[in-house]
Amino acid sequence: GDSIVTLSFQHSRDRIQLASRYLPGGVSSNFRLGISPTPLVFDHAEGPYLHDADGNRLIDYYLGMGPMILGHKPQAVVEAVQAQLGKGILFGGQSEVEFEAAELLCGMLPSAERVRFSSSGSEAVQAALRLARAITGRGTIVKFEGHYHGWLDNVLWSVAPAPDRMGGEAAPVPQSGTAGQDDLAGQRVEVLSWNRLDLVEERLARGDVAALIMEPAMCNTGAIFPAAGYLEGVRQACSKVGTVLIFDEVITGFRVSAGGVQQRLGVTPDLTIFGKAVASGFPVAGLVGKAALMDEFAAGRKVMHGGTYNSQSIAMAATVATLKALKAPGSYEKLEQRGARLMEGVRSALAAAGATATVTGFPQIFHVGFGLKAAPRNYRDIIATDRAGYVRLTTALLERGVRVLERGAWFISTEHDDAVIDETIASLKGALASL
Ligand code: PMP
């Protein structure tokens, strides 16, 4: 049996309660609400560990929702940031560190000939959609069920997570994502089921779609590879009718390889959104793409894109240091090896406990489909997961010192060594035994 004394999160619970006097729900993002047993309050973090307000040390697979690919407080990034702080913060103009970051990026993502920086993925998506509309002179955007492209009105559309309300695969019923959403924004976006080339080909053939945006491997809901030939087919269908193909690699970029999914699978989009792992936790995101498209931001200043904090120098220093560390020989091999060890450990612990579950995705970002019998193909398969059961498991894991996302994803960093992974698997076995 599992005789471990489990951790308490009472101090976090109390602090959240008090903080609710100043912050709605005690938090600053809706993704931080409704966490079991309580939203956590952190004091510091280093390497693979988080240290919370109760004094607990937690092995972290949340990793800030993806950015901390070099672990928490990576030395090289901290040093680069400290050096840059000595020179200033925000210049309201260009700097050498920005140029260096841009050149590094263009050398890494296959689709990158030019880059525009922003402070969040949500904003970068908006810039990409605007650029696509300007270039094509068309209005309609196509996106996919379960794919996330930020919290703004025109992209927060999917289908209801309920088989009786979502419509058939060929005719999804779009659903807005929040109260207060502008329903007119929904008239310009169409939601398709992902991973079915026939549906894309059929829709694009009408010739009125400005842009098609997708996570090239869906990592916000599950961690699902595109079906064989799907991305290639989508690429062809877009080229045929002049629809701008946008890969949202905010999660996968710099994580699944130096050049993201596009490099791993060899399909090059017109525009790519990046963020998260690019800057080790500093607010950096942006879009890259072919020069002929991207230069429209500058040519006659036709396509407007701004941002007070775009390419802020501290964030750029963090970008340069992060990308250099990721480009260093062996870093992706290390991530893959450690991720594979973790993925295999998770898979065998679940199997040994007799749990019905799938473990899919990349070693660097994988997903546990609790309650699933077969590997998920799309959002429709993911909604069949046993969410309540998985939250019981993640809560039990947290009580044993391991923090993972409740929606099934596990992120790994270069700092999760074999000992940390083995400790994680032992905790997972204990958590499974406690259910
Ligand atoms: N696109 C994808 C694929 C994402 O995962 C996210 C964030 N989880 C975003 C866009 C939005 O990025 P941000 O939270 O930086 O606005």
C-alpha cells in the first residue's frame, strides 16, 4: 500500500482566499482557477522544482504551461538577463540584442525568413490573421476543434464538449468559448474537425478563405500527431487556392525540435506563431514567415502591428540565451531521452495499476488520455477522457510532490534527470495505489 504522509497545501489555500480581496478568484488567468485541491502560491523555483508557500518542494511538469524548457531559473538565461539589465530595459527602438534574437530565430524555424516579436501568443495570432487578410483580400478564417490560439473573440471558438451538441464531423456546430464574446466575430471564423483532409479540401475549394490556422500537432487538447499525409495535403490545398497556412507552434516550437513540428515533419507553412519555450518564461512570442508576406508589415506600412513591449531588451536577452542553449549540441537528444524515460515510466505505471489510459505525443510534451482505450485522433476522442478520474490522480500526485496539468499534458525540461524521473514514477505508483 501507499503509506506516504501526503503534502498539505493549507497555506496556499489561505493565501488565495485572502488574495481574492484584490484579484478576482485570487488569480490573474482563468487557467489558474478551479485547480484541485487549490490554486497554488509559489515562492521560488529552480531546475525541475517548484517551492510553494507551504514549503513543499514539487517536481514540476507544468513548467509554466511550457516555457521553462531549460528548467526553472536557468543559469545562462539569468546571467544574460542580468547583463542586459545593466544596459537598460525598454528603449522604444531597436537594439543589437533584438537583431541577434531575430537572426537566431530565422536560422531555426524552416518557415522563418522574417520575424515580428510580440509579448504573447494571443497577440501574435492576431497579427498573423490580419496579415493574411491583407494579403488575400478575403475575410474568412478556418480553425479546428480543440485547437487553442489565444483568448480573443475571433479565435475562441470550438465545439461543445458533448457528443449530442457538437454536430457531426462534417458539420461541427461552432460554440463560443466565453460569456461576453462578440458573436459577430464568430461569423468570420469557421470551425472544422481536425485530421480529415477531405474536409479541408472541400472547404478551401470555395476560394474565399484568407487563412487556415492550426496547431500542426494538437497539444492543447491531447498531444496528437497529424495523420500521415494530412499536413502535406493541407499545405497543397492552401497553396492551390492562395489560402495562407498558419502553424501555431506556441507549444511545439523549440520544444519538439529546434525547428518545431514543421521541421520534424517537413511541412513548411506560410506563417508560424511561436512563444513559450523561446524565452524561458519571459513574455516573448511572435510570428515568422516568408519575406514576401512578412514585409507587408513594412511596405508602405500597410499592415498595422504594434506593441509597447515588442522586443523589449530583457526579453530579447532571454530569447538569445535560450535559443543558444537549445541549439547547443545534445540538448534535444537530452530532452528526448529524458522525455522517453518519463513517458515509458508513466505508461508502465498506468498499465501495472490496471488503469485504462493512453499515453500519446512527443517525449517533450505528451498526454495521458485517462479512460481512453485507443490513441485519440482528434478533439472528439479527447472529450471521452475520464476528467474527474484524472483530476483525482493529479491531486494524489500533487500530494506526493509532483505537479502536472489537470488536462493531461506533461511538459519536460532538460533539468529533469533520471533520478527526478524515477522519483516521479514512484510517486505516480503511490498516487495510483491511493485511488
Ligand atoms: N497558441 C497556442 C497553441 C497556445 O498553446 C497558446 C497558449 N497556451 C496560445 C496560442 C496563446 O498564447 P499566450 O497565452 O501567450 O497568449
